Amino acid sequence: MKLENGSLAEWIEYVDDIVWGPCMLFLLLGTGVYLMIRLRFLPLRNLRYALLCTIGKEKKDSSEKTQTDGKGVSSFSALTTELAATIGTGNIVGVSTAMVLGGPGALFWMMIAGIFGMATKLVESMLSVKYRSRNEAKEYVGGPMYTLSKALPNARLGKMLGMAFAVFAILASFGMGNMTQSNSISETVNVSFGIAKHHTGLVITIITILAVIGGIATIANVTKILVPVMGIVYMVGTLLVIVNQLHNIPSGIMQIVGMAFCPQAVGGGVCGQICVSVMESVRWGVSRGIFSNEAGLGAGGISAASACTDDYIKQGYISMTSVFLDTMVICLVTGLAIAASGLLGTVDEYGCLLTGTTLVIEVFKMSLGSAGATFISICIILFAFATIVGWAYQGERAFEFLFGRKYCMIYRLGYSLITFVGAVCSLQLVWDFSDICNALMAVPNLICVLWLSGKACKEITEYEKR
């Protein structure tokens, strides 16, 4: 690409390719590997405990307390708010794109990113709860921006890094959290039901205002119902697709594992004629996995900090389950459905590879007929809207950190109105810009996590002894 006379879109795309290059992927995945080893694989060993904590069925510690003197939400509501921000079109369209651009093996590397991402999410979330504060309304506020400001030895550096994280988090909330999601909704509704994008945009805007105007309490009430319902419904529908193509599962799994390690593999059989290198498989698998579960980006810690509990390590474990549920459950079944369908690597009438929304809709349509196409369209709409609602809270807390609570209503209104803009615009430029903000947001967060990893890992290890 000749950038000397390139357009703004080309420049942003060029920067996006740089920031999400091998260095960023190595930093994100490497941090997870480092923390997992340092924690002696406790995130995996204690996964059952974390899942039991999520549904409130664990054996309670006698020293554990639930905070009642401040305004907050339950641990489960905090988790569903976090899941709402992470479970989105990336779990459906993102998996499809990764498996086309990186081959079936990208799904394997997505799972690897999820496994080690649990360690990163555990540490970053427990730090966010430990170093959180309360605002004027006695609400719990936290996240990497507060952790950086309060925990780093150099207070001035910590404040600067915290402000940088907050700025990038706000920009990411408008872009990746809102506009790209509303665009996915309007595009899906237009293709599947023939409704004009501006009509869809108006409806989404009104619903978003109703959902976010009341702050964390309203958002939590929406997500604690929406997230479990849409997750279960999607899982049931996707498993029906897998069962319908069960005879193709062994071949699909062989393609996934084989193309994850073979330097130059050509998909055949159920995987068409996709040909990629192992580095492309790693790149797309790891990057889309991180985009989906956000481990290392730090935004999830903002939601985790809203929980009414003083057991910050337990809340870290609860937050960690978002990576498992997002990547190792939802993304996995999506990938298996695509691999088993036999449509991966096929082309349309113009000779172009089926990818993204088109591929997923065809997968469900082939197995479940026109009802399947309608079903997955509705799932994409619900997943995208959940992301809009979840990111509203995370972006608002970053906004509050910079400008104070009294201006938060401005953010809520602005966030809701920009939903309409996203629904009617072409958003490739915004998508690339949001990718950059996500990467830049990860830098101060990973500095924080690595800087405090020694103390954090020691506390988690001692917690295990109880």
C-alpha cells in the first residue's frame, strides 16, 4: 500500500495492522502464559470453583462478607454485565471470519487464547475490585484506571496511564462497543427482513436510551435476564446444527487440529480449499479470541468492580468465567457448527469465499432451513444489543474517571444517540479505529497487570490455602 497519497481510511487501516501485529499478540498471549505459570495453573484447577461461585453454589468462607453499605450489584449481575460487553457479534461473525482468513486451525488457537486469557482476566479483575473507590453516590467504581492511579509506586505515572486507559476506553465504547454493533443489527435486519436501516436505527436508539439512562442498576437488570436467555437459546440452536451434521464432526476436528500446526495446509473435505500458513492461523485465532473475550484489554474489570463484595479474589474468579463461557463454550460450538457444515471454504456465485454473517446464515439455513436463517439473524441482533448495553456502563465509568459523575448523563445521552449514527453508516473506518483503541487500551492495562503481578499472584496463591 502506498501511503504517501493514501486516504485517511488507508492510514488507519495501516496503523491497525501495525498495532495488532505479532508484538501485540505476543504481549497479550505471553502475559496470559506468564501469569498461568506463575499461578501454577490455579485458573484451570479452580475453574469448577469459579463456576460454582457464579451460580452461588460454592462452599462459603466464614470470613467472606457482602458489602451492604454502598450501592452496587450482585456478583452475578456484575458478571452478566461483563458478559454482555464481551458476548457479541465476535462470537458468531468473528469466529466465521477467523476460520476463513486463518483456516479451521484458527479455532484451535482461539481456544488456546481463551485458556491463558483466564489467568489474565483473573488478575486484572481482582486488582480492579481491590483498588476500586466509591463516587459521590456511594457507588462502586473501579477498573484499570483506578488501579493504575492508586497502586503504582509512581503516582504521577500511574495517573497518566490511568487517564490514557480511560480515553481509549471511551473511544472504544463509542466504536467497538456501540457503532459497530448497531451497524451489525441494522445490516442483519435489512438483509433478513428487508427493513430500512434508518428505521432500525431509530428503534435501537430508543431501546438503548431506556436501557442505559438509569445507570448500572438498570443495565444490570437488563443483562441478568438477556445474557443467560440469549446464551441458552443460541447454544440449543447451534447444537441442533452440530447434531444434524454429526457425521462431519470427526473430519472437521481433524482439519481444525491439523491446520493449527501444519506450516502449509490445504483444507479438503468439509473445509473446502482454504490454504493458510501456521502464522496466519495463529494470528487470526489469537486476535479474534482476544477480541471476543477481551482478556488483557482491561474493560471487564470495570464491570467486576461494581459487585457488592469485599472478597476481591473470589470476584476475580467469577469474572474469569466470562472468558471460559465466551470463548471456550460459545465460540467453540460456533466453530464446530461451521466446520461440520461443509460450507467452510465454499464460494458464492461471484467466486468469493463465503465469510462473516453470510457464511453463518448459510450454515444455519442448510441445517435448519429458512427458520435457521431467521434464528441466527435474531441471535446476532440480541448479541449485538447486549454488547451495546454492557459497553455503556464500562464507557461511562471511564468517562466518570476523567470528568466526574455529574456529567455522566451527557455520556449516556451521547452514547445512545450515536447508536443511530452507527446503524446508518458504513463503518469500516470506525471498525479499524476501534481496533486501534482496543490495542492502545491494552497497553496501560498490561503494564498494570505485569507490574503488580508478583503481589497479585501471591495473594491468589495464599487464598488457595483457605
